[in-house]
Amino acid sequence: MARPKLVEGSIENAVARLSLWCRRKTQGLARVSFSSEFARREVVEQLKLSLREGDIPFHEIHLPLWEHPSVVLNFLLDRLESIESGVVSVNGWATAIAKEIPLSEGLRVINFNRERLVRPSLRQIWWMSRSFAIEASRAMPDLSSCFLLRLSVDIDFARTNSVSLNFRGLDIEARTIPSSSISELKSTPPQNLPLSGNAVFVGREQDIEGLHERLQQADKAAIAAITGMGGVGKSALALQYALRYGKESYSGGICWLHARDRDIGIQIINYCRTLLGFSAPDGLNLLEQVHYCWTHWPDGDVLIVFDDVSSYAAIQAYLPPDDSRFKVLLTTRLRRLEGAIEQLSINVLEESAALELLKSLLGSSRIESETEQAKYLCEWLGYLPLGLELVGHYLVEKPDLSLSDLRQQLEAKILEQKALRVRTLGMAVELDIAAVFELSWLELNSQGQELFCLLGLFAFAPIPWGIVKNCFPDLDGLNELRDRLIAFSLLNPISADIVQLHPLIREFAKRKIESGDRADELKQKYCREMVKIAKQIPQTPTLKNIEQISPAIPHLIETVTNLIAWVRDEDLIWTFVGLGRYYQGQGLYTLAEPWLEQCLSVTRDRWGEEHPDVATSLNNLALLYQSQGRYEEAEPLLVQSLELSRKRLGEDHLDVALSLNSLALLYQSQGRYEEAEPLLVQALELIRKLLGEDHPDVASVLNNLATLYESQGRYEEAEPLYVQSLELIRKLLGEDHPNVASSLNNLAALYQSQGRYEEAEPLYVQSLELIRKLLGEDHPNVASILNNLARLYESQDRYQEAESLYLDAVAIALQKLGDNHPHTMKFNSNFKDFLQQVISKNKESELSENLLTQNLLSQLKNTNSETSQNE
């Protein structure tokens, strides 16, 4: 019988990692999110036992209930002051701040005092429910950099008597949790529900209850569809259902996916990465990564909403597996869907509900004074919620306009717009809404109409208002124009800085763009702003960069997907390069790949085979392949890029120097040092000639040349280049830059190769802290530094410290790079060599009780025994 296996998120995994982390000498914070109080208590009890064996004091602090943030802060500071050493468990964050005080305000107080909270000689574990951890990461971004360890305990023990655990294909013992000992406290499930500016929802109670009944009765993966014409309220119904039953019925989370004009696979992967805390290995293709997400989803029933499905075939490959805990809800304008799918066709509102909606917007007295006209208006609009909302907001702005006068205006507008209506919106009831759109449109001045048209170019996603403002840098009163669009219900305010268009209104805006005489000008203006954003994405974006850039990514994708023809020639590759950097810089290589491949295709289509942009596109795609360990695919692209740059630009051009550097790095990765060296020397000379001595590219090539010398054992030649590169990077880029962390790591590796361990260790530690702060805990660069530091500790016989770092390095590499990446195989090999060394020195007792370590030790001993017998 196969033994259970271990996964991240299990109690055993959390205990093992915390035990190792708590044994470190330096101060630090760990954040552990948990899905149930039972799971947290189990970790605490096992951790106590582990630390007791090492004579490490363990203290528990529970924060006071419902207090002012300053009281909570002082309470914690006083308690920490009284503890001299050891490990401190801090619990109660979710209930510590009084409900009447905004949570963001309280968290900012904690964040502002972060330096006082990090205490010498103490290692603190802050326990946070998953929902609170998400809020904390948003409100306390600076404090996040202090957490040296982030873990999640997310097993749902209420669903099973024993836990079947999986850890990268290795068999590991796992303990059984008896169901009799389970008493779980439910926490708020993770969700990414869209915000809605619609304050009123009427007439759908029976539909919500019927929908819930259909989804809950199925004994396998349930799929239900809300069908109906545009504007009838399908998305609103799905949202209200999720809000009503989310916490009660879907402990595994609610995942809202925009099915129209958005990449569904990327949305699923991003949801798991940001809300569930795990990523699929990058060696998988997109569909394989999605499958990994479904199969590794935390326990509990899950609601998956595919909103605005235009084709069932387009989403079919992304549906979750046939597991009864997955409930799938589609919203679609299609009248009929393929397959045996339960369909809830929602119709327009009943007359009473339609009148109630108008009353909520205009007040009862205004409707009751013209009851018959109000009924006629509801009938004329087909009792469609969107049309009623538009009319209601229009009348709010026209307090002196009677309902009968409005009716006459609408009927006249329908006659004027008949030809346009038939071509654009189709259904009879929607023809009337087009007239409402038109009336609201006419209330806008020319600047307001231009703004409305520009908004129609954005993707169907929340729109950061800052981007819109940048499109109109010289326009005064832009916020007033926005407020007028909102007043007439043409624009949905999500927050003070975020807006969004309803899908039908977005279609109307796009039609207005095409029928106007400034379509090209608006599209070019929009594309210019998107290019500016793309150019601001650094080669290796930090966590702060990613947080700032992420809201713009759907609109950047819209640019390259539907508006690339309006991007200026000189900017053509930048939109793709920006997307490539965004994903590649996070180690999400598979998500970067289609954009860099499309970049090469588009540049070839526009310029032919021999344009400098084609050479750059070849180079960028090759570097991505190299990051994935696909060296054989990368080499011909780099050679072609270099030849093309030389042919079109001549020998003395920066693009030639960068191509030489890229090709040299590939050769170096393959151990072809003699071929790499002349290329690097030539690249360095050319870059110095073109850019001077004080330039980041000079520092990068100096670093690369030093790494080459180190690989050849030419340490005396390598060291001054490393030092010079580090000094130059610090001077030009500042201390908080990923290149500084890389340079510190490389210089430390050189010192380690020379046996200068005392000089190497502080550089590794500094590099690791900086890279975690800038790029996050699970970036592939973090794994590389962990591996290097582990090798240093191994050289010093510091076995427990080395073991912990090896385990972390392997786990990150497996998750982010996949089993077959050269780095993953290298880290695995180093870890096994380390354990073999421990066996040979009879030092197994100095290792932790980590199940993975013990399992591998047993395997290696058995292998050694078999080899000895054969000999």
C-alpha cells in the first residue's frame, strides 16, 4: 500500500518549515495564513514539541478583542518587551481592531510601527486568517518585506478522516487526523468578485433560490447557465448569488472569470497565485497549468463563474474536472448551449419589479404622479433592468422632465436611429435601449463624447482612472466629465480611482468611435498611453512594480490583440516587450511566451525578415527560451539575431553588443567557455565605446565576464570585475534593485569558491533578504540564492541550516520551473549530494525530522547498501 505524501499547506509541512526557521539566530517575522482554527492549533502544538526538544522557549500572545489600533500596538509592544528570547506566537489579528474603525486605518498604524515590532533575539509568528492576510498585504505593503517566511496551512480537515498528501512524487509518511477531533471554525473564503456600482437589485429572489437548488443537487461537477438577452441582469444575478451563498456554501472559494475578450487560462493561474498562494510549475503549457490549478485547489466546495460566455467551445478546455465540489456557473446571451447543461433563462422584470426599480432611483412620488406613463415606459423598455437604470439616471439629471415628454423623445430617437439600431444591437427590446443610450449621449458635450469613446477602447475590465487622465493631459475638468457620464449611468464607478463600462454600453461606445471622424486619432492616443506603460515595466519587475502595473495589463493585452495596427512603427515591439517583461520577470515564463512569439510574428508581418525590430524580437524570445533551459531552441534565434543586427546596423551598434552578450550567456550556460569569452570581451568594449563607463549595461557585462572567469577557476581575474560591477550598479541604480542582489550573490559565490566563507555569508544573506523584499518569496532567483547559501553552510558543516535552505530551494524550483529545468535538476542533485555527504560523515542525527529529508536519507542508504553488496 502506497504511503501518503506531503504537500505545501499541510500541517506537517508548516511544522517542519517553522521548526527550522525558529532555530535561526537572527530576528524575523513569519506570517502563516490558516483556513481553520483547528489547523492552526495543530501546528502550534506540534511546533511546541519540536522546539521543546531544542530547549527553545515558546511564548503565546493573544491580542485583545475589539480595541483601538494604538491599544493593540502598545499591548503587543509591552508583551514583546517582557520576553527576552525564543519564539513568539501572535494570534487574534482578525478580531483585534474594533469594527467601527476602518481596517485599513488600523493596519496602517501597525505598518508605521513595524521597526519597533521587530525585536532582537525574537522570532515572531503572526497567525492570520486567509482573508485577513489578503487585507494585510494590501494595507501594509511595507510590512510585507519584514516577513522572512510566509506559509499557508490550508487543509480542510472537516472533509476527510485521513489526509492524502503529495510532495513532488516522493513517498512520505503522513499522520491521520481522526474525524472525532475536528472542530473547524469557518473563515471567509477567497474570492475575486467584481465590484458593482449597482445599488438596487429587485425581482430575482426566486431565480437566486432556483439557481442554488440546481447547483447543490448535482452529485458531480455541476454546470448551470444563466441565459438571456443583453442588459437583462445575468451578471448581476450571478454576483448576487455569489454574495448571498459564498461564505455559507463555498468554503473553497469563488473564482470569477471574464469569458469575453480575456484569456481565461491566465485568469485562473493568476487567481491561484494571488489568492490561493500557489503556482503551477512553469514547465507546463497553459492548459496543463490550468489542470494543475484545478487538481491542487484547496478543499471545500468551489464556485467558478464564467461571465459573458460567447462560445461554449471557447471555455470548454478550461472547465474544472468532474468533481462534485466544483460548481460552475455560466452567464451568456446565447439561447442554447452545447451539452447537458442546466439552463436558467431569466426574463425581463415583472411590471411591479420594474416600477420598484424606477421608484428606487426617482422616488415614489415622481412615479406615482405619472403611474400610467411609468407603466408605459417600463413596457416600452421591455422591462429590461439596464434600460430602466439608464432612464432612471437620465431622469434624475432632468428633474423637470416629465415621463410623458421623455417617452416622446425616446420614440422620436428610435425613428431617427432605426438603421443604426438594426445593424448594431439586433434584438427588438434592445433597439429601445439604443435610443436611451442616444439620449444620454446627446447630453454630453464634445469633450464628454470624446472621453466616452476613448473609454470604449479599453478592455472589458476595471479601468484605472489615472490612465484615462494621462490620455488627456491638457484637458481641464476631466473629473467633472467623468461624473457626468456616471450621472447618466453610462459609466460604472467601482471606486474613486477605478471605473468600468457595462458590456452593452462598451459596444455602443465602440460603435460611436467607428461612426465618428476621429476614430484613428482616438485609437492612436490610447495606444500611445499603453506604450508608455509598457516602457515603464522594468526588466525584472519588483513586487511594488507588479502591484502598480497589474491593473493596466488587461488593457495592454487589448492593445496588442485588437489595436496593434494603431501603434506607431517606432513603438511596435514595446507593447509585447512590456507583457513579456511583466510575466518573465515574475518567473512566469509560459505566460510570457505567447506575447514574445506574437511580437516576432507581428514585426515580420510589418517589416519583413530583415528589420532591426525582428532582430530584437528574436533576441528576446531566445532569452526567454534560455530562462526555461531550452538552449537548443534559443541558439539559432540568437545567431540569427546577431547576424541580422550586423547586416542592417553595422558592427558598431548597441544592438550588436547586446546580441553578443546574449549569445555569450547561452554558451556559458552550456559550458562552452572558450566560445563565450571573445563575445563578452567584444560586447564590453563596444558598450563602453557607445555608452561610456557609467552605464548599467557596462555593469551587467562586467558581471557576466566575471562569472565566466569564475567558471574557469580564474578567480583573481573575476574578483575585480565583480567588485567594479557591484559598485557601478549601486551608484547608478541604488541599493534597492534586483541587480544589486544578483551582484552580491555572485561575489559571495566567488568568495565561497576560494574558501573565504566568512566574507561570503553576509553577502549571501544580504542578497537573499533584498531579493525576497523586491521579488517575493517564491521567485526563481530566490531559489538560486538559497541553493548557494545552503552549499556554503554545507561546507561549514552547518547541516540543519543547509538542509532547510536546500528544501526551500528545491520546492521553489519545482513549483516555478518544473521538474526538467536545469536549475531544478541542479538543486535536486546538490541536495542529494549533501545528504550523501551527511551519511558518509555519520551526521544524520544533526538533521531535522523533516519527512522529505528522512525519506531521501533512507533511499540513499538503501542505494549505498545495494551498491556495496554488488561490489
